[in-house]
Amino acid sequence: MPKFIAALLVVLGSLSVAHAESNPQWVQVQSDHFTVITDSSDKQARHIDGQFERMRSIFSTLFPARVADSGPRIIVFAFKDRKGFNALEPAAYLAKGSLQLAGLFLRTPDKNYILVRLDTEGEHPYSIVYHEYTHFLMRKSEWIPLWLNEGLAEFYQNTEIEGKDVRLGEPSPDDILYLRDHPLLPLATLLAVDHNSPYYHEENKGSVFYAESWALTHYIQLNDFTHKTQHLQDYAKFLQQHQDPLTAAQHAFGDLGQLQKALTEYIGQRSFQLFTMKGTYTVDEASFKSVPISASDVDAIRADVLVGDDRTGDASALLDKVLGEDPKNTLARESQGFLCMRKQDMECARKWFTEAVKLGSQSAMANYYFAVMSLQTGVKGSDDAIEASLLTAIKLEPNFAPSYDALAHFYGIHNEKFDEAHALFAHAIELEPQQLNYRLNASSLEMQRNQPDNAVRILEAAAALATKPDQIQMLQSRIAQIKNFQTQREKSQFSASTSDVPTGNVTSSATNAVTADGKTFTVSAAAPETPEKTWPVADASAKHHTVTGTLREVKCAYPTTLTLKLDQGAKSVPLFSANYYKVEYGAANFTPPDNLNPCTAIEGMKARIEYADVTDPDVTGQIVSIILSK
């Protein structure tokens, strides 16, 4: 049962039935959980902030765990009119005939934004505030279909807070009148609407989608409350089991034809029941802080919103303006980094994140991506900066699991601070227990620590998370490899203190292998049992080179050796790694499979390889990193 939806529903049982102005004057107000930036007034900013804080208090009562996991403060852009709002809203809503939005929730790699217009009128002037905050709290429920997402937001948007009383579920008169004057969408159509559907974007179709989504949600919630049933909870359960929205609805609600008839009758009734709850939700708006903000910083943040909207041209033009006026603007450099990632230019992204970190960036994600990309490219002399940036990322965003995983990986590839790495992996797993890669990495670390029994226990515990055939096969193979290694070590009387312990099916860099759009993937390989020569180790002062070409004759040998030739047409460059666990992997212009085996899956691919000079007649150098491309 999805806990968030259960909380949304069960709690009812305890109730009683283009471009902005050229020179706008920006105001910034901060409370405990929100930052409001507006081109209106300080008074208006405090009131908007207060409404968000009040709504947060209400949701804290309804489902405290979800609110507690809501992350760092949210940035709210509150525009005094449509012009400022249009300058940042997604391009899909700017076309003629598109829905005229009054608010929008937007997630970017680094921040959560809520955009609202202050010139909307009506009985509930802050309905959009509550609507968007509901979306924010549901942001991790990726399984939820669009109709239910919007239906719940519409259900809570007209919340009224009056002293100790809170009223929930009040319908919008405009929605009711619209539904009575226009034919309803067939439920099969409503349930299937997604973000690409015209019913979500076009004004003449979107109105019925939003209104009918509210009506269906309100009807089912009230019906469940009245008859003490749990149809909506059942629906959520079926969705979690990966049923499509239509099939899940048929299983949870029964005959959709009968439901359509009941919904039509419900919309036609004279009055609608509301839900009330008791509580005190007062906020001292005078305690909020007015914090100065420069126009260039506002523009840098606005550019970050445009990057999230995929309006890359507008974002680039705005950032060029900011950096022209304020060459040392840190926020602009962070936004430039995310813009480069959106354009799938990882080298460009690393450049901007590097500059942002040097200027003292307080962005957790900028610090994280700088560290991960530096690890991938093997920049000499950057180890201290990498470690410092990952520690900063953890401090700034302590609930972001990939930073813990990346720092543990960093310690692992340097064969140091194993106890700290062990604790970091454990915390990453605690934060994201469903993430299989963290457990694979933790298992690899145990092999480095010469603790194969622990490695096997971690993998066996991870078996419940393996849902795909390739994941199941990979886990089984890896467990078998480790057990085989244990047997071989006992037979060969390997020393328990050997520093060159093979890692079986090693995860080379699950989180730290990053694609051009910021996605991560696992690199793992099952080591063959064929003995191999003793390879040299590149000196720390060895010269590094970068070469590009096509991968040929890719081979793995016991225990963890990787050899290959980089075909450059006129010549072939033979390269090796004595421990493919230490190679940094990445992808430049495509998304690899979740688990990439370098021993069998990269033959014939294009790659950019960094290597270090060694003295050996058989090879040119020792591989530092491999960036794959198609």
C-alpha cells in the first residue's frame, strides 16, 4: 500500500465529513521552509510565504512522514502578473490555444520551484498555492497517473483555514458548471491522459480533464468515507503492482460504465459534502526574514528554471547576460553546468561546476556532479577537491543518497578509509533501500576489505530487489564468483592480507558512472579464471594521455585484468587495467543498460580513453578512464 495515498485517504476517516520586465524590483523573503522571490512587495511575499507555511502545517498533521521527507527549502517565484509568469513557464503552454496556467511545480536537478501568479481572482485566491504544494508532496510517487495526481491537487486546492477549523474538498463552482454544460470524457480516456496528451495542454480540452479529475477523486473519496470502503487505496495498490491505469481501475472500481453513470449523477447534485478537521495553524509572518537579492542572482535562478523547462535557448541567453554583467556569479555557473548537462555536453558541465565549486558553491548537486565528473575524467591533483566537494554535498543535502555512495566509492578506489566507506554505503542504503546499485557497491567494498562472507550476505539480502531477469542472473553470478574465489583461495592458500583480492563480478562505479544527461549505471564483470601475467603499475607522476577510437579485442582475465586495443584507423593502441574495479566509466551520448559488463558489452563501441604511461613492451599504457559513446 503506498503510504502517502493511504495517509491522504485514511485521514478522512478521522474527519467530520518570452521575457519579463527589463528592470523589475525583486524582493526575497525567507521562512523556515520556503524562500519567496517576487516582483511584487515585501508584504505580499510574507503573505504568500505564510500561506505555504500554513498549508505545510496542515499536511504535517495529515501525513507527517511525507512532509518530513520534503527536502530543503522550496523556492517560490510569485509574479504580480501574467507577463512575468509567462517568461518562465514551459514552452508547451505558450502556444496559442494552450491552457492559461496560474501556477506550476517544477523540479530541477538542484532545486524545487513553485511558480505562482498573484493576479488571479476568485473566492480562493491562494488555491494555486495549495494545488502546487500538493503536487510537491506527491513528487516521489512516480507511479501515480495524471488524473489522480491532478484530482488530489484539485481536492486540496480550495482548503480554507479559519482559526482552528480547516475545510477540505470544497469544489470549484466553475468546475461544476463546466462539467454540467459539457460532456464528460469517457473514463477510459480520462484514465489514460499523460503529459503528452492534448487534454493536459490545450485549453479547450484541458478544462474538462482537470474538472473531471477533481470530480472523480472527490466522488470516490466521499464514497469510500461514507461506506467505509477503500477503492482508491486498492487502485493505488494495483498501480504499485505495475498495472496500467485502466486495468487497475477495472480491478479497483468494477464496471467503469456504472462508475461513469454514478459520476454523472454525482456532478448533477445540488450540493457537495466537505470534510473538516480541527487544529491550530497560525504563522507569525513578521518573523520571516527579508533577504537582499541582486538582479543578477534572480536572473541566474530564473535561468535554472528555464533549463528545467527545457527552454535551453532562453536559458543560455539569460546566463550570457548575467555573466556579462557579473562575471563571478556562482549561481550562473551552477545553472550553466545544468544547462550543459541538458545539452548532453559533460565536459562543458564539468568546466562550469568546477568554476562554481572554486567560487564556494552552496549547491549540493553542483558539488556532487563536480566530484563525480572529476572522478570520471581522472583529473590529476583533484583528489582533495573531490573529497571536499562530496563532504560539502552531504552537509548541504544530508538526504541525498548518491553523495554517500560516491564518497564511499572514492575511498574504495583509493584503498583507504574502508570503515568510513562501509558506513557511507550503509547510510546510502538506509536512505534508498530499493536502490540495488548501492548494495552491489557495498558488496564490492567488502571484497576489497577481504570480507567475502559479508559480501555474499549483502548480495543475498539484495536478491529481493532484483526484479529483472538480467539483475537476477547478475546477482546469482556474482554470488557464485565470490564463493568460487573463496574456494580457490582456500585451495591456493591465499594470504588473507593480500592487497590484490579479486572482486568477482565487480561493480566498478555504479553511481559514479554518469551518462550525459546525469543518469547513472552499474559497470560490473565476472572475472574469468584464466591466470594472467603480472602487469606494471603506473607511477603517480606518469604522464597522462587521452585518445579516441573504436574498442577492439576487449578481454578480461583472472583476477581483474582488462586488456583492449583502441583502433584509430592508422594505428592501434594496446591498453590495460590490472584492476578494472579502479577504471572510471562513463557514457557521453547515450544511456547504457542498468548493468554494463565491460568484458563482454563494449567490443566495437567508440570510446575516449585516458591512460597513464607505463614501461611494458606489450602495452602503451594503463587505463584510467573509459567514456563510451555511440
